[in-house]
Amino acid sequence: MNSARLEKVEEQLTAPESVSTREGVSHGAPARTADAIAARLPPLIIESGKRRLGFGLGDLWAHRDLLYFLVWRDVKVRYKQTVLGVAWAILQPLLTMVVFTVIFGRLAKVPSDGEPYPIFVFAGLLPWTFFNQSVTTASNSLVGNAALITKVYFPRMVIPAAAVCAGLVDFAISAVILFLMALHYGIRFDAGLLLIPPLMALTALVALGAGMWMSALNVKYRDVRYALPFMLQIGMYVTPIIYPLTFIPERWRWLLALNPLSGIIQAFRAAVFGRPVDWSGLAIACATTVVLVMLAGWSFRRMERQFADIV
Amino acid sequence: MQPIIRVDNLGKRYAIGRREHSLTMREMIVNAFTAPLRRMRSFGRGGRAANANGADHFWALQDLSFEVAPGEVLGVIGRNGAGKSTLLKILSRITEPTAGRVEMHGRVGSLLEVGTGFHSELTGRENIFLSGAIMGMRRAEIVRKFDQIVAFAEIDDFIDTPVKRYSSGMYVRLAFAVAAHLEPEILLVDEVLAVGDISFQKKCLGKIGEVARGGRTVLFVSHNMAAIEALCTRCLMLSGGRLAAVGEPLAVMSRYVAEGSATGDGAVALQTHPGRRPGDTPTMTRVELRDGSGAQSGAVRMGEPMEIRVAYRAERPVRPVLGSVIKTSYGAAVFCVSDRFCGRLAECAPRAEATVACRVERLMLIPGSYSIDLWLGDAGDDFDVIFDAISFEVLPADLTGTGRLPPPKYGVVFCEAEWSIHDA
């Protein structure tokens, strides 16, 4: 029996040889000699509980090509599978705006710093909707990409980051509506508009911080899925979106300032309506954002080593 | 020469008893409160706590040390559950070891699955870029190799069709083509080659051989002994998470085959079987084989009945569904008998503890040694899966009436046939 087995082995032994010569696909330059490799690259060390330094933003940059393709995949697939497609990006904030205008603007008569309430609330809803969507998709992103996580290595942070970046596309689309509304209400644009891209980048950082934190927690505790919508809802009310900051009594405003989105949305509105920007509020928002991203990055990297085993 | 991979006392421990699922917050809170209590109680009983060294953990890999020289093609063999996949997952940085250290010099590419990162809604072209990026290629690199990849996959006409419309063969060809054009110094390959048609499998093997001849280092996990023999310069055998043998491929392989055919007395206790799928709750307690005379035996004559009897004990009464796959000593599946497909016991009264018997009427296998994978579950779920649960020997019988039987190299199944001749 054994000799028969060996014959079988020999038959197959010759097969790949002939295939590869017939195929003749060249593999480019042959690999550099191993000694050269060893001299050139620092060795990759794998150890249990090995400390990873930094907050992972360097990893993100090193894998920007992957980030780009994941964002592109998310955007493409999202719009391929829906009937209304891009319209959703517009409809969602638009309908929310209508509802809020009726309830808070007309019925509750919430003040709006002298601007027409619809555009006032829409200017606040735009960054918020982006934040809300990004954090929600990011929080499910690791679990949703479990097949990838268990089969191939790359910095896991790329996955929630891609979810956040994909949200920017929706934001860009709905920003067109804001622009049209501004034309309708006869708002004159000025240099303040230049502030919008950096403000969105800042919002994206806040979303990245919250999103990656939630995504990592969600791998371990599936409760996040239930708790997050609730937390986001509360978040919306402690951010000056449906009301102006001036609506809050002076002595409580410092509390709101701890919420980075509060400063960002204030500045966003100021930029849209051509009003003076509250730079100190924005500076606080930047500081809290940096703290949030650092904390989130640090805790993400601590949890990421377990992802493949428990997801 | 300096080794390109050095593995030192590597170990990986998994928790068992519960499936590797994520905890909910409630379980966490309950655990936090009950753990100290449990510990105290077990302390009172003499400290037999189920702790890190105890029963609720399991070492998928333990005390593993080896080195790989640059340019070497190392085959890794072992039965299911021996720790091969765990090793590859650690080397490719997907999971972290519990103990030990690995040092690698050079870029590492891993190919643990065909089609990693493919999205069915996207076209072939889009998936090449996506999958390439996921496996670590730069965009420029993919652009440069794009035509090669398409040519290798032989799908030119369908490159702009969503891959969900691909035949499974096309899908696999494209997926492998992307992976095959990675150019790392160290390539880790799992059993991804057991896919696609024969000619494509040969092409894949050829590609791996080419990579190896290009001076790269390859770690190749497979059950396909022929492939190991053809490609590898050295072979490593794992058994129960430990290094069992390393050396010349032929020597290690013959040891592997020999170990597989060590025929027992036809019964194996299953509570602590090394082939159990990690995380499964031990439900099957014993397997027994019976020959044509109804006696327990590790050897069955070909053409005669064989009975597989599996005893189980479950937490609650179940209608058991038993499945067994009969495999050659090389690990190739020959046939499967499973009540999942027959449903003969679907109406039985649920039992928490029983023995399920499955009788194969005529065992038409060519003499040699075989091994059995077992599954036990209910209508919806597999509770307990054990690979290579038991092995047995098939004894020759003169079914042809001439005293001659076809050799195993023409297939391991024996079929009876009628012969006639018809004038032209």
C-alpha cells in the first residue's frame, strides 16, 4: 500500500513543475538575498502583551491606500443596494429639519439667534448628522468585518476610520442643500466659508474618537448596539443644535463647552451666517477632541489584540 | 545563515467550556460578583479552582520552538486541532500568542483564505484593488500587476461583472490570482489550495513553487501530502499543539501516516479528545466500532457491515443528529453518513443521555487505514465536533473471487460491476 501511495506522490510531484514552465509568468526580480533583507529591515517581533506605542494615527497614515479602498467600498456598496441611493443622504437631514422646524421652531418657539429657524437648525444638523451616522456605522464596523479581522492582519483602526470617512461623502452631498437654502434665505457668503473644511475635519476626528472606541467595546460587549442610539440621542440634546448656545443659562455653558461638538457647531454656524467666530470656544473644542482621540486610540490599541479571538 | 523566522516557546491558550463569544455587559457584571464567591467556595474544597491551569482553558499551541532558514519551504502537517491554523494566525499577527516569542525578518504575507475581502456586489476589477489593498499591496503595485493578475485568473471577459455573478471556479481563480501576486519575503499559506478544479489547483501549486524558487520563504500548511512532498524542503509535524517531528518531508510524512493508522481496539473515550473543535462543549463521551459479527473491533472486513456507536450526555434532552466522515489516512474524505441528511431519528423521543448507532451495510473500502470525524448536534446546531475521533483498519476480503483487488492508488472505494461483451 505504501509503495502505491508513493507512486501517487511522484505523479503529482512532476505536475506543478511542468505547469509553471508552460505558464512562464515571471515573478519580477527574484527576492533579494535574505542577508540583505535582514540587514535592511528591523525584525518583526511577536510577543504576548507586547506594548504598542503611540495612538495608532501613524498606522492609519501608513495604510492610507487600504483606508481609501475601504471607504470607496463602503460608499459604493451603500448606494448600490438602495433604491433611493444618494437621495438618502439628502432626505435624512432635510426631513429632520422639517420636523424640528415645526416642533421646536413653530410650536415650542425656540429662539434661533435671529436667523430663520429652518436654516438655523439645518446648519446645526449637518455636522451632527455626519457625526451620528459615522459613529453608528463605525461602532458596528469591526463586528461587521469579522471575516476580515480573523483572516488577515492590518491595523484594525483602519476599519472604523473608513466608516467615518465614508460619512464625509454624505455630508458633502447634503452640504449642497445647505448652500441652496442659504441662497433662498438670501444669506451672503464671506470668507468664513473657508472655515468649513477644517471644521468638518475636526468633526471627523471627534467621530473617529467616539467611533473607534465604541467599535472596540462592541466587539467585547454587544450591549453597545443597544446603548449607543440612546447615548447619541442624549448627545443631540446636549449639543446646541435645535437651540442656540445663548439659550443656556450663562453659568451652565462651561458644561456644554466640554462637548467638543458644541464648540464645533457654534463655529460652523458662525461660518455659515458670516458672524464672528468664538475662537476660545473652538480652542476648547480642539483640546477636548485631541484628548478624546488620544484616549480612544490608546484604549483601542489595548483591546485590539483580542479582537480576532472574541469577535 | 541567520534564520528568517525564529519561534521560541510559543504558546496559545484558549478558554473552553463556553463558546468564544463576546460577553454581554450583564454577564460581565454577574461574573464580577460571582467570581470571588466561586473562588472562595473552591478554596474551601481544597483549592481545586478551575483556574488558568485547570479545565476551562486549553492550549492550542504549547512550547513550540523552531527556526526557518531563508529560502526554505516548510510544510506544516498535523491532524485537525493540532495547532496548525493557530500557528499561522500568530505568525500573520491576526492573534496574539499567550506565551513565547517570534522573530521574523522581512515582509510577511499571508494567504489563509481565498477571497479575503472580496465583496460580492463589486466587479472583478474593483475586487482586485480592494482585496490587494487588504492583503497589504500598495495601489501602485496593484496597478502594475493588474494585467498579470487578470491573465492568471483567466477571466478577461468578466472583469467588469460583479463577482456575485461569477461561477465558483471563476471566483476562486480571481481570488487566488490576487493573492499569488503578493511579493512578501515570507509567505504563509493555509489550506487554500483545496479549492477549484484540478488544473487550477496545479496552477496554484506551480505558483507557490515558483515563489519558493524565487528565493522567498514559504510556510505551507496542508493535508495534501502530495503537495507537501512536491513543494517542501523540510516538514514540521504538530500534534496536540506541540512539535511532534521536524525534518525531511518524507520521513515526517511517513511518521504522520503511521501514527494515523495505529489501530486501537475499536473504542475511544471522547471526553478529553485532542481533536475536539476548540470551544465545543464535550457532549460525546465514547465512540465504539463494531464489525459484521457485532463485536467491538478496530478492524472491519471489506464488504461487511460496520457499526459506529456514539454515546453522548447532553445538558438537556435532545433529538441527537450524528454525522461521521470517513477519511483516508491522508485526510481525504471518502464518504459521509449523517442523519442530518436522512432524518431517520427526527421523530425519536428527546434524550439527555443515549447511544446513537449508525450501521453501514456494506463497507466498500479498499483495505488500509481510515479515520472518522464525528459531529453531534440537534436539528439546528452542532454541539460537538471531533476530528479524527477514531481510526480503524479495513481488512481485505475476496470480493472479486480472484483474490485480487485494485491498489489504493486507483481510488479507495471498491465497486462491484457487471461485465458483458457485445459483438460488433
